[in-house]
Amino acid sequence: YDIKLENEAYTIDCDESSITVTASQHKGMNNALSCLLGLISSDKGRISYDCCLIEDEPDVCYRTFMLDTARYPHNISYLYKYVDLCYMNRLSYFQIHLTDNENFTLKLPAFPKIKGKYSKKQLSALAKYAEARGITIIPEINVPGHSRALTYTYPEVFGKCDIMSASENT
């Protein structure tokens, strides 16, 4: 590690005999390694690369991808592929839209009538996988707004929700 480099900055120095990668911290090293993967090629079991010197750092710290799993549910295995996609494109955040009026994708033991798609254990494992790649998972949970799927299923908890009456009074 090179503490003189900025937070997510990195250098890659490729010559005929070696590749040297430096960064100031974990996220910078992940950025460098994802860049390096794009530089190398393989032919008949031999790895090759062009000689180069790359000195790079992100222009902005908040580089994100957002996936709407509330309206368009995905299997958990696809979320791992999206983390890999974020990694390869050096994105720093992966925002997952988990709730909306149409669907509440979180499994909540306290509310078993909600047939959520993702458990706390699954999302925790995904977050750990992402963190190892320098990516922060941002779970987006819209409550009380955009939560009709939850409030209609449990009126005894959240009260009777009449959207039309509420909008007419405003």
C-alpha cells in the first residue's frame, strides 16, 4: 500500500517481467485489480499483457448502480452477478430497491404473511461478498411511503390505508 495516494487511487506498472500494483487502501486496490483484469489476456494457457503505466483515481466518490427488486424480483444469485458487474466497472455502491407498493421483498419473521424473496442471512452474505470487492450495499426500504404491499397485508398493525381518501384531502 502507498499512503501517499488518495483514497481510491491506484497505479499499475506493467513491464516485460512484472506487474506492480499500488493503492492506499482496500477500495483502491480493488479498483486496480478490476482494471488489471481488463488488461490481461489468455491464449492457450498463457497470460499476456501490454507494458503500460496507469495512474488513476475516480473523479467522484459516489459511483453507484441501482436495481429495482421490488418491481422486478431477481434470484439472489443474480444479485451476486450484479456485484461482480459493479466490481468490474469500479463502482463503489450497489443500491438495492427492496420495497415498493407492488412488492415487499424482505422476509420479516415478525410478519410471516409477507412472502419476501430475500432473508436477512442472504442479504448479509451478499453485503459481505460486496465488501470484499470494495463495494457498499445500500438497501433501500421505503417505509411508510411506497409500502402498500406491507400495509395492506397487515392493516391490524398499520391501520386501514385508503390511498384515494388520503389524496383527496390534500
